[in-house]
Amino acid sequence: MTNKKTRAKSPWPNLPMEGVDESTWVDVIQKMDEVYTRLIDDEVELEKKNAELESSQQFIFSVLTSMSDVLVVCDANGVIEQANAALCELAGRPEEQLRGTPLYALLADAQSQELARAAMEKADAPRAGEGFELNLLDRAGQAVSVDANCTPRIGERGRRVGTVWVGRPTAELKRAYHEMRAAHEALKRTQQQLLHSEKLASLGQLVAGVAHELNNPISFVLGNVHALSKYSDRLRTYLAAIHAHEPKAVLAEMRRKLRIEHLLADLPSLIEGTLEGAQRTADIVHGLKRFSAMDSEERKPVNLPEVIERAIHWVQKGRSAPVDVQWETGPPLTVMGSAGQLQQVMMNLLQNGFDAVGQNEAPHIWVTVGHADGMVRVVLRDNGPGIPPEHLLRIFDPFFTTKPVGKGTGLGLSISYGIVEQHGGRLSARNAEGGGAEFVLELPLA
């Protein structure tokens, strides 16, 4: 039976053949239709694959074009097969001119050429690539330092068929690094100046007490010098009489009248007292210079109880009204750090405690020190009003202060917190159970 519909759609003519009936001819036409349809489908699929390939090539081209790093692909002989836009821009030549050119022609010196040649001829080059610093020639013929990476290009059979070079000009990186280093140094200098300024501010609060402290030995030395001046006049008069060969009776009377025996007996104590007063004055000045001096970053063994003792002494001298400080020196406890910076921390904590108890009828400060688990622990507590809960989280923030304008900079506790952190320790604040504020300082035991 003849399929008229199929035959009408077939593009092939209906030609009669001897020995072939009509049904066989219909089957042939149907097979030819199937082949034709398959060819059309394959052509559509091929066009689709071509479109995907073209899209992939366009994507790779856009990536290579947008790369800021230079990229060059060489064959096994070091001849350039492909280069990206960054390299073309750096060399000042289009890719068409770079293709077929030896890579060595782009290098600025013999050392760079030798490094590149050794990398491309290396048989056991790592798949991850190797790093080199090469000098490329730019469009003006000047050498440009490039941090380059050489990666072998592997073919189908696992053999090396070329090399891929990726490089980044380091001039901009070096400039950025130097700028960052300069900014870091400036920040360190500013931090040191801020630390020193806060130290001088603390020192200014001690001037009144220091003046009183200096007045005692200076007055003592001044009185002794006046006495020595009078004794000097008497001795000069007596020696003049001796040199004039006065009679012994006259000399004896003069000796009694000028009280030479008493003068000679008093001279050693006057000299000793004068030296002692001068030494006390020198010690005070030395302590002030040590506290106000810029601290070096060198860490040395520091006996922390001595630092606390010295801080209590200086802060007490700066108070017009005395504050009862309960403190026992105890055994030496050594930490590694800067004695001047640690003294500044203790003085800041003590000064805050003294300010907090200033309005109390019986101001009191407790300072205890101990050690456990390799840490020295200093607890400073006062009987003041304590720290308001809303201020506890901000107590160590820079420029945060509850004191009136002109009474505080808001930097003392912040700088102290930073110093303690630099020493590998911790500084915390809380309200004590019995009332008042409590600061806890912990430092690693040397």
C-alpha cells in the first residue's frame, strides 16, 4: 500500500526501478529523510557549539585584556605566541608585532635574559611555577622591574610545549610599600609624642609636691653653706694671726674668742649634711628626668614593687592633702618591660584613684600585689563613689573623661591600657564589692 503523504513530503523524486517494488522504494525514501533530518540536527548542534566556543574565546580574550598583570605565552624555544594587552601597553607594541619575537628581546639586561633562559630550559620545572625578578623594556626603552612567575605549558602527551609568563610591575608596589612604611613610622612617632605629652601632663600635676620636696634639701644645703662661710672667715682671721707670728697668748685668746675648737668639731657634720642634701636634690632631679624622658622600646627586667613604691611617692608629693595609702612592698617581682612606662601606668591609676576619693572625709587607697600562674597581679582599690555602669565600657576609650574641662585629657587610662597591652598584659576596671572602683593590672612574670 502506497504512503502518499510521506511521498508527497519527500524531497527525492519518485523514480521507478526494475526489480524494486513500490514499498521498497518508500523505505529508501524514508531512510533518506531520516539521514537528511539528522544532518540538519547535526548542523544546528554544530552551530550551537561554534557559538559557545566563540563565547568562550571572547570571555578568555576579555579576561586577558582586562588583566593588569602582563602575560606572555611562549613556545618551547622562547618565541612569543600570545601576549595580553598589559604587555602590549608596557612594551608600546601591538600583539601582531610581538608574535614570533623572542622573549629575550623584551628583557632589559643580560641577567634577566639568563634567568629567563634557565627557567624555560629547565626540564624539571615545578607545575606551580617559579618566581623571578626580571627587568623588562618599556616603550621608552627604560628598564621596568617585574615580579614574574614562570609556569611550564604542558601538551596532550604530558610533555612541555612552552612557557607561560605572568608578571606584575613592582615599582607601584614598592612605592606603596614605602608610603605605608613612612605612614607607619609617622604613626609610631605620633604615638610616642602622645605618650610623652601625657607623661608631661602627669608630671605637671606633681610640680607643687616636687617643689616642696626640693625645698627641704636645698634649704638644708643653703643653711650649711652660710655656716661654712662664717667658719671660713674665722679660720682666715686666725690663720692670718698665725702667719703674723702673734704671741701665743694672743693666739690662745683669739682661738677662744673665734671658737676654733667648736668650728673644727662642727665642720665634718656640716660637710656631711651638705653632701647629703645635695645628693637628695640630685636623686629628685634624676627621678624627674627619668620619668619625663622619652622611653626606648628596649625591654629590661623591672622590679614591679619598686615601680609601685616610686609611683606612690611621686603622686603623694603632688597632693595638697595627704591620702592614706595601704601598701606593703613585699618580695621582688620581676617583669620584662620599660620602667618609665610602667611607672606612668601606676601613676595614672593612682592619680585617678586619688581624684576619686578627693571629696571623702577619710580618703583611702589599697594597693596589693601578688603572683599566680606566671602572672604578676596588681590590684588598686579606692573608697570613692565607684564607676557608673554606663561608663565601664568606655573607661579606656581615648579622650573619654568624667572630669571637668581642664582637669583631665581623657588619655591617661587609654595610654595606660595600650602600654599594658604592649607589655603582654591586661588592664581591667570594675566596681569593688565593698564600694569604690577597682583596677586590676596583670603582667607576665619574667
